[in-house]
Amino acid sequence: GQQVMQIPQYQHVQEGEDFTTYCNSSTTLSNIQWYKQRPGGHPVFLIQLVKSGEVKKQKRLTFQFGEAKKNSSLHITATQTTDVGTYFCAGLAFSTTDSWGKFQFGAGTQVVVTP
Amino acid sequence: NAGVTQTPKFQVLKTGQSMTLQCAQDMNHNSMYWYRQDPGMGLRLIYYSASEGTTDKGEVPNGYNVSRLNKREFSLRLESAAPSQTSVYFCASKMDRGANYGYTFGSGTRLTVV
């Protein structure tokens, strides 16, 4: 079945540095979504990517969908302490009726920011 | 606008006890979901309801049952709790089951089974 893997599992970043987290799927994806979960909180929807090679930006966050639609990345520039949390990607396998609505979540990248 | 409301927030059960986790959304969403979150394993789908009147199994349904009471409410029941069901449970909703919408999650229920 479809598997979504995220690397790294854990990222320790100095405030002001940039970092990137990656999401890789074993199958071609129709859509990919990204979520952020603050410590002790719940996942919050950030963005969805649909098109091959698509790039979207939200302030210091840049999201990219791979050309083959099997991977995605989240790049954060000039990390701030407010970026602390776990970032999840969630992928939807490409067009099977059974998969409708059932995005497969990765295990997440836990980000710790040192002032 | 409350979004997705889950109760209770915390619960401790003894092995073999039963309980129901409640979830309600006020966004007029059609699809609702129950996930469990365990360290290092991300979010795993237990059951979902694509629309009122329908429910389907997800990735890890064993030991759970669900009821879509109406469009707003989707409950998760543990009939005989086991220590392996210790987890954080999240209810989520989405406009519909299609691919074009993100999930809105509730604040979670932290369940410990001893």
C-alpha cells in the first residue's frame, strides 16, 4: 500500500538558520498537504499542492511538489522560535475511488529551535 | 466559531472498560474522521464517515466502533479498552471527501489505558 515517509524525523535548528524537511511517497500522489502541530496541540492545515513542480510560499515557508509528484519539501528560512513544532505531510494516492478522503500522513518532522 | 469540539480532553481507563469519545463540528462539513497519534507513527486513520449515514474502516479499525449520529456529530467507541489503545485521538472534519480540502482537527483526547 501507499507509504509516505518524512525525513528527518528530528531537526534541531539555531534561530535564524534555514532548514528543509522532505516528504517521499512510494506511489504517485494526486495531492499533498502540509500541517503544523505545536507541542501539545493539534495539527493545523498549512497548504495543499496539486500540480507537478508547484511551488507555494507562505511568508518564510516555501512548499514544493516534485515533478514526478512522488515527493515534496518544506523549506523554512530564518527560523524563529514560533516555528517550533512537528510538521506533517499528508499525501493522497493518485485517483482510486477507495482512497478518496483518506490522505496518508507521514510520521512528521519534529523541529526544535534554539534561541 | 468553535470548529471541531472533542470531549473529553483527558481520560484514564482500566483494561476492559468501555467509553465513547464525542466529536462535533459546526462548519457544515460532510466528511468526518477519527485518527490516533502515537509517537513516531504520525496520524493513523481509524474510521471515517464520507457523509451523513455512512461509515467506513480506515487503517487501524480493530477494537473500535463509530456512529455518525447526524451531520454534526461523529463518535468513537472503545468497547473493551486495551493498553495498546493508549494514544492521542483526534477527530477531524473536511468539507467533503474529495481531494481539494484540508482537514480541520479537534484539540484531541489523551487516553491512557492501564
